[in-house]
Amino acid sequence: MHTTRSSRSWLPGRAWGALVLFVLCAALAGCAYPTQFKPGSSQQEVQAKLGPAYAVTKLDGGAERWLYSTQPMGREAYQLRFGADGQLQTTTQVLTAENFGAIPLGQFSVQQLMQDFGPPMEITSVWSFKGQVWTYRFWDNGIKRFAHVHVDPQGLVQKLMFMDEPLPEPRQRD
């Protein structure tokens, strides 16, 4: 009787899944993320691992605020504030309902939106509003949500709407 062995037979089925998970985790461990940096990290260290910031805002006294965003597919954008000495002071996740709700309607420009929140997931138009709708994805207490920021033709935020991200339709079994 002749038996053939699978090329995977040296490892039981469940162990394959564990091995694949381990390899994926090991690969991702090399990826940098804004929250990994502690206060006191240098600008050079942050930029070497994260690359250039999406936006850099000069602050009073020589301080800077750097923005890193995971949009369009992610739900986070981080502001890293550096002191005049180039050392990291704080890291703040800015895509929150509270931060969007603090936008002063009729006064907040597209430039401020890009500096404070970064690029949106998408920019669309709707029939009921003359202007653009900038949509951001974010987490709100563990719930996937959208913030729809309505920008008029003059480039000012006029309206803000929140919506839960729709759940995927369940698969139909045949």
C-alpha cells in the first residue's frame, strides 16, 4: 500500500493556523504607530519610523504639531505635539465625536479641517447641500461611525452630521 504525504503533514492542522498568526504578528510588530512613542522621543526618531507627517503646524514658542492619519480606511488620526526642544510632549487621537462637535460652524475653514483632522475618507456631494461633504471614519465608544462635515463653496464648515457605519449584510446561505 502506497500512501502520499501532504507537504503540510509535518504540522497538524491547528498548528498551521497558529504558525500563520505568529508570522503575521511578527511582521506587524515591525510596523510603527504614533502611540508607540513616549514623551521625550525626538522628532528625528518619530520621523525615522513614521515618515513625514501629513501636516505640520507651527505653534507659539517654536513648538510644532504633527498630524498622522490612517484615513481613508482607518479610523484614527493622531496629533503629536513637540516642544521647541524637538521632544515629544503629547500624542492625541483627534477623530472623536467631541472634537468634531467643537468645530465652530461658519468659521472653520477647509485648511483648518486638514490641519486638525487630516484628509477625509471621501469627499462627495449631495442634492440637499450646495457644497461638499467630507466624510471621516472614526470610533465612538467602540461603535464604527461616520462624521459628515458639510463644507460650503467658500470653504467653510456649515453643518456636521454623525451616522453609525452600516453593518454588512449577512451572507445568504444557499
